[in-house]
Amino acid sequence: MANHPSSDYPDIGTLGEDLVTQWLESTGWVILHRRWHCRWGEIDIIAQRKDDLGTMILVFVEVKTRSPGNWDAGGRMAIALPKQVKVCRTAAMFLAKYPEKADYPCRFDVAIVCCQRKITKANAVASLSASGYYLTLQEYIRAAFEYLIDN
């Protein structure tokens, strides 16, 4: 089997983030940043919207894109405590850079995206077909973890 240059393959992580971004926008969220990074790490998606009471909410979304039958339960195992701490530190840096958002209630969500080469019927929240891949948003976990950094 020939080795193809990496440029022949799409960035599956980016495609997963594209799907989640489209789904968030379709449900009323305004995307503020994608792949926002600082010295502590990177947050895949940062979005905001008003809740039912008119309060602006900020959400930090970690997207895990995996193929079926992977080793880490669709990416759920990759959101262990060390990753949660890293995301929280990065979120704290974001809030320090954008102090006008520091008083917004914040939430940490996780999106589980399944990526496969062939289209199969799946129970999904949303789906996307791109570059020969079929992606489905299998699960969107609201408030997957709490803010873990003490001030």
C-alpha cells in the first residue's frame, strides 16, 4: 500500500469542528472563536447566546472526532481530569483577555463526533459529508464538567 502525502487527507478534527460549529449556529449560538489558543492550550469552539431569561451565556466546547470502534469510547475518555484542568486554564486566560465577558455564566460542553468513510444510517444530532467522509454529531454533552481552577 502506497503512503500518500498528508495533504491528501482532510483534517478530520477540523471537519468535526465544522459540523459542531454549524449545529451550534443552527441552534442560536454565536461563534466567537475557533481553535482559540494561549500558552495553556486550545479551546476548539467558544460561543455565546442569551438564555431564556435574557442572560448572556458563554460556552467552551471541546470537540472529539473519532472513527467507530476507537479505543477511547468515542473521545469520552480523552476528557479526563488533566484535559479538563487544561481547558479550564485556557478558558481563564480567554476571560482575562476579554474581561467584558468575565461575568457571563460559563459552561464547558463536549461534542462527540463520529467520522467514517462510508455513509451508514445513524442516530445523530447533526451530520456533515465532506472530502469522502461522513461525520455525525453523536452526542452533545452540556455542562460536561465544572470549572476546576481555584482563584
